[in-house]
Amino acid sequence: MHIAPHDNRNRPIVDVDDARVPLVYFNIVRLKAGQTFDYRVAGYETCVVPATGAVTVETCGETFSDIGERTADVWDGEPEGVYVPTDAGARITALTDAEVFIAGAKFAETRKPFAVRAPELDRVQYGSDETKTHRKIKHILGAHHHDRVGRLLVSELFTVGAGGWSGFPSHKHDTDRRVAGEMEETRHDECYNFRFRPDYGSGMQMLQRIDNEPGDAYHIVNGSTVLIDKGYHPCCVLPGYEMYYFTILGGLSQRSLRQFFQPTHAAQLHTIPGIMDMVAKFK
């Protein structure tokens, strides 16, 4: 499903127990310097990530200062974040004008909070200009923090160069499924928020629920939010533009993501450089 850009007035874009993607939560909070925002999401662990601006986050009696180093847009520096445990209250204080993403995943246990600074990001770059699949991923809550987080995966994905495809070969992760005792696919609800450079660029999000049958396609623009509940879901950006999307994944039974690649296109796994490194980083 596509949610068009709108002024959400600091209210959740994807609230708790959403009928479409109940395992994830998403809010965008916009603050002027000096303003504060208090929140608590019952039953969900969360991560505070400034898209732009710098903030201080207070939670569980701890204070994490000067989170965020970007000013102009999401391409202007590295992401940083703060993990907020399930059921914990948090206060965000803007040190500068700030736009802040709050990502969440349903999780029953309460862990300890921590900050993720730029040097601690898990990075991977894969694909190629020739295959029109060149992109880089910056995992904020990725494999590096696996033992400190419950079910939440948070990443930023960038197309490299102008134009091209992302999320290809097409894959899905909409059911927990084992083959010969091994988990072959996991149920992970997913939420994206897109940005384009220049900001009048746009792209397309595909969602094909059944292999080799027609699906849906959404025209995505700067600020679009897309919810992935079921099916194969590649996306692309128009030639001449760069695309970014903030990615939230929440697992049903485990944190590690097991992607199932669309059988029709699975042979393309052998044509795209470095793609298995990408797969490994989501585990």
C-alpha cells in the first residue's frame, strides 16, 4: 500500500497493530530547535533516527546527546540512532531544527537502550551500473547489534548513480516457512519512506503477490511511505535521479531476515555482484 506524503503533525503514519503491517510502527516527528517530543509505544521496541538535524534522546534514565549529523538532507552525512526498549518512555529534544524518524517493531521483552554512532554502522554495497542494480545500504540496527535488539531491523538504502532498480532479484518475506527443518523464509512486515535527489524525482514500487501473475505498482514521490505486507517487491527510480529509502523490518518469530527470491528471476542472483553480501547483512 502507498501512503502519499502529508503533514502527519507528529502522529504515527503506521500506528501500533496496523491491520496491514501489525509488526511494524513508523512516525515522522518534525521539531524546531529547542522543542521536545515525548513518546511511548506499548508493545514495540523503537529506534530514533534523525533524517536531518541533531537531537538528544532520554530514555530509561540515560541521556544520549548529539545524535545526528546531517543538515541539508539524507545524503548529507551519515545516519545515527538511539535504540529505545519496548514499553520505555522517551523524550527527544531538538538541538537544531530536525526531522526525526521513529521506527518500531512488535516485541514483548524489554532490552537496554543504546546509541548507534556513524562508525558503528553496518555497510554493504552491491550491484553494478551494467545491471542497473547498483546500491549501498547503511544498517543502523543490523547484524552488528543483533544480540542487543529483539525483532527490529532499521536501514537506509541508496541507489548509486542516477536511475536503476533496487530490491531485485524480486524477493518476499511474508511467511515463516521451513524446508527440511531449516528456515527458508521468515515473516517480516516492512515499511519504507522514500526520498529523491533532486526532490522532484520519483520512481515506482512494485508489489507482485503471486509469481507470474499481475500485481500492483505505485508511483512513489519524495516523502512517500509504502507498506509491504505480502509478495515480491522491487522498486526503481527514474533515470537522472537518486533514490533513498528508510527501511523498517519487524519479524514475527525471529530477528534474522530470510528472503525468498522469486523463482522466475532467481537465476539473476548469479548476475548481480555482491548480492549475497547484502543477504547476509540482514541476518
